[in-house]
Amino acid sequence: MSNERVQLAHGSGGKLSHDLIKDVMWPAFANEILGEMNDGAQLHISGCRLAFSTDSYVVKPLFFPGGDIGKLAVCGTVNDVAMNGALPLYLSAGFVLEEGFPIADLQRIVASMQQAAKEAGVHIVTGDTKVVEKGAVDGIYINTAGIGKIMDGIHISGKNALPGQNIILSGYLGEHSLAVMGERHGLQFPQSVRSDCAPLNGLVEAMLTAVPKVAVLRDPTRGGLATTLNEIALQSGVGIMLEETHIPISSAVQAACDILGFDPLYLANEGKMVVFVEPESTNQVLDIMQQHVYGSEARVIGTVVKEPRGQVGLRTRIGGVRLLDMLVGDQLPRIC
């Protein structure tokens, strides 16, 4: 890639993002922990198992139905820590501010961060602020890092998927992407189309306390459900078969996608997760998820299969099978 230049699509979370990591980042930083390629690092320190994750947040507009960049920054990192089977404890917050950014907007953003942190039960304990010349950034960028304690007896990894496991999705897809895009471009979507941005650690804790042998957890953010499942299929060397009729997509989101030409399976989500679990535990996990506010629409959407390895298929409503590849570039304008 030495003769190429960075494109916006390198930040999409899809194939170009993976190529950038594989060809540029991995050769420089390769180590055993990074090689696990999960949503965060799983660390063993003095007999304690910790999960550590970081992410940077850029979104336009900064405020949108159901959330804002501050809520997004807290929930996104809390969820990445939780997807490692950990109880998130502490966050850092780094701000890059553009000269001239309204203080009132900054106050609104940090208040939203504090509210999200309170709901998640975490504390923002350290941070940093930089101010750059006008035009150097788009208002505000936020980086958050999080650390949490992995629950005893829990071993979550994208490498744990095995044939026969069921795949559960916690709720409806695509709402976050459309809410942000609608606000950006002045599109009139139904009021029900709001960002699903939410902290999932409470749901994860309830689920893992009852069923410690959950194999894989992952939140389908950039690149959507299809890209996330491709990542897991490649990590575990398995195939995945989804049932189109089982995947929860609201009529409002589906109608908007039909009009605009988007595929909801590739739209980003900020308050959903997929769970890989053995058949004998599936009903128990579903029951726990459906009793929680952020899992009330959970359902089984597919299974892990032996072949074809590293690929995801979708059994359509008419009985055919459609191959779901990893997102190559940007399906729609950058939203996170």
C-alpha cells in the first residue's frame, strides 16, 4: 500500500479498513494480544483479567435523534469493553476542539457523556483537551478509552464460534445510521427512526451471570451486521447461515432503505449486539435478553455452520442463498 493514499473508505469498518490494519498497522505493532482481533484487548495482570479498549468519535451532525457525539463516545467504548465479557469500570476522555467551537455545545456534550456514564455505572477518571486552529477539525473529535474486569469463568472471543451454535441479535437494525443521515441531510423519517445508542453492559452482565458459556459477543457498529459476522467467520474459520425472515428490521428502516438504495445489513448500529451460544442455552439466553430494555426484541437469526469457512450466507424469503460479503467501502456518507 506504500504508493496509495488514505481514502474515506479506509475508515468504514469494512474490507479497506481491514486491509489498512493488516498491511500497515499489524506489521508495526504485531503481538499476541493484538492478534486476537477482538473489540478490545484482554489482559492478564497480577492474576486479574482485564479488558481494555479505545475508540475515536467523529460524527456529523454532532446532535441527532436519540443521541449525540458525547453519548456515542461513552456508549461505544463501554460496549467494546463489555463485548469482552467484562464489567466496564473506568473511562478516559480526550477532546480535540476547533477554535471557535461554541462553549454551550461543549457543555451539552459533556453533560450527555456524564449522563451516559451514570447509566452505564462507569466513571470518567482522566482525560486531555487540545484546541487547534479553525478549520483543522470539524468542530470536535472525542477519544475514549475504557477498562473493565472480565467476569470469572468468562472466555469471550471472536475465535470461539463453532458449528451448531445459534446466533442471537438483540434488536432492530439500522436505526443509528438512518437517524444520523436523516438529520444531516434534512430527510423526514418517521419519529421512530432514532439512534439506538445505548450502554449494553447491564444486559451483558445479566446474561453472562446466568449463562457463563456464551462463546462470542460483538456489537455490529461500522460495517453493520454483515461485516461483523464476516469478521467472526474469518476469526473462527467457520461459516455462518442467516435466515432473512428472522432478522428484525423495522418497517420504517426497511422503507427508507428501499427508497435510498441501502442494505440494512450493512448499516451501523450503536446499541445492538450479536451473541453466539450453544443450542441447549439458547432459550435461557433469549429469555434473559428479552426481559431487558435493550434486548426486548432479541431473536435467533441464524446458526454457525462448518462450511464454507470464512463466509456468511443469507437464506432469503424465497429460499435461495445470498452471499453476504464484507463491506468494501462506504455504503452511505460517513456517520461515525
